[in-house]
Amino acid sequence: MVPSSFPIYFHGKLATIFQEGLWRRGYLRLRQLQQDERGVISILTVFAVLLLVMLLGYVMNVGRQVDSKIRLQNAADAAALSGGVMIARGMNVLAFTNHLLCEVFALTAFMREAHYRNSYTYFRRDNPYNQDRSILAAWDKAGELLSRAPLPKFSLLGQAIRQKVPLEQQLVEAFTAWAYAVSVPMLPTLEMILAEEMIPQYQRAVIAVFPELAQRAAQEIARLNSFPSRYEAGMEAILWRTDVQPVGGPVESWDRTLPVVDPLENVVYLEDSKEGRAFWARHYLNDWNNVTLRFFDREAKMSQFAGLWRSFTCGYLDSLLNTEYPERNLPVMIRRGSRLPRELHDDYTLVAVVYRPKLPEMASTIFRNPLGSDSVAYAAVRVFVPKRRLVWWRDYPWQRTELGGVPGDLVIIEPEDPPTGPPEPGVWVVRREPGIWEAWDLFNQRWRAQLVPATVETLAWILQTPPPLPGWWEGRLQVPQLSGVDTPEILHISPH
């Protein structure tokens, strides 16, 4: 028989064996744990995924910042160029209206003579007091005397003169009638333009409006280059002058962005303006007379009508310039200083700055933008008159051929109709383009705008000046603090 205490003994022994086995088994597993590689890949995967997520967040933040900076700089370049182009157009408009003003003076003098017909009084046949004393009547008498000469050549000459006199008389009458008919509707209009000073009024409006148009153009270009979303705000641009004043701002009433001067506001430019007006008005009057009187200059010289017409038109022009409008209807002059390099930075260079609030960070606990201010980008533009290009010039004794391009393109062009005899070789020379006006004045209509390096001395001051932005931008934009930083240091950091 099994004693009654056997179950207790058995269970205790079994428990002891079981406990000793578990302990030994656990002990063995702990000793082999350092050699057991099962499940390690799961732990490494967790850490690798965590690092990849952090790296992805970093790459995405850096990519967004780089893309934002590129688009911000593109917007700044486009805003600067658009504002500079508008300023250049304003200069070209003023130059065009200066020429228009001078041509109105010339046309008024031309049409006055056409209307009052002073030259025709020397040829009128219906005036009994002038019938025998006119120029063609004198030629007719000379022809009659020559036709009675005993020598045949003088006799034939007299007959030819008498035959040509009525033809020239008809030509004078036809030209005078045509000119009078044209002057009837045109002369009152021209007189009104001068009397009411319409062109100077338009020029004053151009001077006042075009800076604001340049500012609007820069702002609109910046908006068109931005794509606002819930993650990124739109861009705004301000076109600055080098004296840290916004283009089209409140200082325009006494310190204009366009480097021009109204001669009535500054007597220093008065004489230069009057001389320029007289020169170009006579130039245009000569052009009109040369074109309209070409037949008289070549085929109808007996009447001397061309000389009479020119004398009276010049007299009318002198009366307009010196008597009727001596200090009115004056062309606008360009503002000049003592040093052209200084003028280039002060009067002809503008800086466009584009602003945008700082981008919000993705995974901000991992990536933080160290900049404390909002995003800005800048670009400079200069308004100028381009210099004539260098061209190759083939100098023939009988012909000149102009070639465009870069010096070094030696293109041989033979003349189409060489002269008889042994040809002389042509000579290639490098010279400036001929016939192109390159003076820096307001009679030159070749003003251009071009992006230039932003090297103005006031760049740091411009970047840290709060811009006059409208709406929710006002008071919320944080501009960079650049106290103690000069332009060379900024260019070292951001060479643009």
C-alpha cells in the first residue's frame, strides 16, 4: 500500500524538479541570448523607419525652402525688369512728345504759310498791281526779248522760256490751292494744341503717372509669379529708389523718380530747352519743305517759289518760337549732375524687393527654420541708353557695306556693280554703328532697361525698411534686421 503521505512527497519533489528545470532553462537562454539573432531585424527596422521619416521630413523642408527661394528670386527679377521697362517707356514717351511738340511748331508754321499764301502774292494773275511785276512775268519778258535775238540758240532759249512760264504758273497755283485746302482743317487744330499747351500738360501727366505704373507693374508681376495655398502665402513686391523711397510714393511731388526737369520749374534748363526746341523745329520744317517742294527744287526753278515758301515758313516759325511762345510749350529736359557714375546709381537704378511670409515647417520638432524674419528677395534694374554696337565696315572706294555681328566675322562681299578698270581691294575696319542717336537726353527714344548687379550702397537700408504694403500685410511683415551690415557683406552672403 502507498502511504498516505506519498502524494505530498511526490508533489513536492515534482515541484522541486520543475523549478530547477525552469531555472536551468532560463539560465541557459540568458547565456545564449547574446548569440541569439532572432527578431533583431524588427528592432533595426523600427529605428531605420524612424530615421528615414526624419530624413524625409528634412528633405521635404529643405526642398520647399529651396523651391520657395528660387521662385521668390524669379519674382524679384521679373518685378525689377517690369518696373524698369515701365520707367524706360516713360522716358521714351517724353522723348517722343518732345519731338511731337517741335513738329507741331514746324507744321503750324508750314500751315500758316499754306493758309495765308504769302508766296502766292508774287504769282497772282488776278492782281492788277502785281501782274507785270511777278517773277514769272519777268521771265516771260526775258523770254520775249531772247526770242528776238539774231542768234538761233538765244532765240530757241527764249521760246522755251515762254513755253515753260505758263506751266510753272499752273504748278504754283495748283500747289497753293492744295496747301490751302489742307490748312483749312489742320491749322485751327495745331493752333489750339499750342494755345492750350496740350503736349506739356500730357508730359506732366506722364511724369506723375508712370512711376505709379512702374510700381503697379512690379506688384502685379510678383503676384502672377506666386501660387498661394494654405501652406504658402502670396508674394508682394515694392520697387525702391536708391534713396530708400518707394517708386510712386509721396515724395514724387517734389523729388521725381523720372530724372527729368520741367524748364518752367528750373530756369537753369530754360535756355537749353529753348535751343533744343528751335533746333528740332527747324529740322522738321526743313524736312516738310524738302519733301513738298521737291518738284520746285528740281523742275520748276524759274519761279523761285521754293525759296519764297521757305522764307515765309521760317519767318512764321521764328515768330512762334520767339514772339508768341518764348517761354511756353517747352520740351522737358533730362536732369543732369556733375558725375555720371553717381547719377547711374542715384537716378537710373532701381531695386525691386519681393516679400513673402516665412513658410511653415513640416515636422517642426525635427526641422526649424533659423531665420527670424519673413522671406525676401531683391534684384536691381537700370534704365539707360545703349551704346552703338561695334560692326565690321568694308570700306570700298566706290561702295560701303555695313555688316552686323561680332568683330572677327570676316565676310567678303563683292560689290554688285564694280566700276570699270582694275578693282581696288576693300579695307575692313571696326567701327560703331552709324546713324544711331546715343545721347543721354530727352530727344532720344532708345531708352532701355536691364537687370544689373545689386551693388547700391543703400541695399541694407532698403531691405530692413518696412514696405508700404496694403491689407493684412501692414504691420505683420517681419523684415530682416541688418544693423551694422553693409552692402559688400550682403553681396558676400547673397551674390546677386
